Amino acid sequence: MIKHILIIVLSAFFVSITQIDQAYGKYASIVIDAKSGKTLHEINADTKNYPASLTKMMTLYLLFEALDKGKIKYESYFLVSKRASRRPASKLGLKAKEKISVRNCILALVVKSANDVATVVAENLAGTEKGFARMMTKKARQLGMKNSYFKNASGLPNKGQLSTARDLSLMARALIKNFPQYYSFFSIRGFSFKGKKYKNHNKFLNKYSGADGIKTGYIHSSGYNLAASALKNGKRLIAVVTGSKTAKQRDRHVATLLNKSFKKILPKNPEVPKKRQLKLSTKPTIKSDGNWEIQVGAFKTFTTAHKTATKAKKQISSINKKANIFIEPVVKESKTFYRAKIRTLSKIGAIRSCKKLKKSNFRCVYSQIKK
């Protein structure tokens, strides 16, 4: 009798252990070079897993695309449906029939990872969340994400919502490459909504030097996931880890993977530029492969900042052909203003650009991009 009871207890124990192990997605990781797309590290990179809130990278991609195509404006407002208001946490607590600006949608998705906001975005861009999920999957294929399937805009549990570490790294790379003017949102540490302050869920931003994005994710079925990007000495890497047992374990592991990968691509003994290399060149074009930027103003709206940066870029096109517009949102005392910047410049290019812009009555300051 005692032996029989013992067998039952042990069986129940091992079943429970098995269920716990199966509750978490399989471990997978990948590190890629953001510029070339070259894979520097991979383990189980094509194993399908639940992406959890990493899903919101695709939601944001489609939102940025709509902004870029002029389908919506940054100052536009989205209507909240009853269905959206009933989404489970994490959420802002939106109420049916209220409105939320596109600006606050972006901040809420990045910082708070708000599920109610994800549904709001989906419904306002596609009519229904199911329709938006089809758009997400279609876009995934266009970006080369062969093993990703989306059923909702938030990453809430759904057996059909699957992705891989490789696909998620492609998603992060596409955001950085195709929308550099919006990427800086992923480095914002917090924002305020209706008088309440929210801190970014992505603690990795404060733990790793050079980290400036991108998104965390967690549901019980997936474990703790992270897509991270960091910039060092002008080189950007993207790392994705899924299936970690704790957030701290995940962050430590991503840091280790990035450190090892940076060692592979960064020179062991970087040369110190000679003084003569910093002299102004007489050539009309300067290589724009450096890590310097210029700022041509700070504005109350994203639109004004972007227009100003676009005009400034045209003025210096003969000097820096490959320069990129970069709008940096800064939140202070619940207010947001936007720094109009132009990046991917050499130091000489930044100096000459400011010199030329000032002659055209632009305000201009140059600085090295902080790592």
C-alpha cells in the first residue's frame, strides 16, 4: 500500500516537472551584424517559439510604415474599442470610446508593452485585429521571416503565433535599417500618460554599455525573451535570446553573447587617428561612415523636426551623400520634444556640414554619438 502511494506521488512529481519544462519555449539565440546581416553566433536559431511581446516589433513596424507613407500623421488619434479595452495586462487601462494619439501609442508599446494599445493600433490600421495579423504575417514574408506566423498584435498566448530567433533578428534589423528616424523610440527610458509615469520594461538598456534598444517579451509558454541591439565603435550588433527562465538570466546571457561577438568584429588594437587626418579636406565629398552627428534644432512636433532635418540634409548632400536623418524624442516632465539630427558622419564631415548650414541660417552643433 505504502509502495503504491509512493509510486503515485513520484509519478505526479515527474509529470509536474515535465509540464514545467514544457511550459517554457526551447532556448534559442542568435547574434547578427546589423549592417551586413552576417550571423556571428547561433544556437537553435530556427526553432519555433512563442514570440510573446517581441511581436510588438512587427506591430510598430507596420505603424511606422503607415506614418512613413502618410496614411496617418504623428499627431493623429486612434479610437479605443471595447475589445481593446478588455485586453489583459500589461496595459495602459484604456477605456472604450476614448482616444489615444499615435505618439502615445508608440511610447506605450515600446515602454509599457501595452496589450490594449497593440489592439488599438491593429484595429485602427486594419479594421480588425485578425486582419492586422494577416498583414503582419504578409510583411514577415516580405522581410524574409520564413517561419513567423501572427494571430494578434500583442503577443498574448496563441498556439498559432510562432516565430524564431533568426526571424526576430531580421525583424529588429528591418526596424533599424528601414526606419532610422523612429528607432530612437526604443531607447526611451520612460514616459507619462494621464499623469502616471511608466518605466521601460527593457532593463537591459541600463545594464549594457552601448545598448539602445529594442524589446523584451514574456509569457509563461515562451519564457523570457529579448531582442537587443548595441553600438560600439561604429559597429552595431543585434542579439536575440528566447526561452530563458528568468529576466536576469536572459539579460546576462545576451550581454555575454554581445561581448563575444564584438570581440570577433572589432579590431584588437584600433589605430589612433593622426592629426593630419582631421584636417579639412579640399575634396567635395567626405566619407560618411563615422560615428558623429549634427543637430539642427529641437522642436515641439515630430513633423517639424523631420522637415527641418530633411532640408538640412539637402543642403549638405554634396558633402555627406550617405548621411541619415535621425529624430530623437526626449521626454521631460511629461512633455516630449524632438531633436532634429543627421547621423553617420565623420568628424570632418560634421564640422564642414555645420559650417555650411550656418551660412544658410541653420542652427547647428556637432558631437560624437554616445556609445
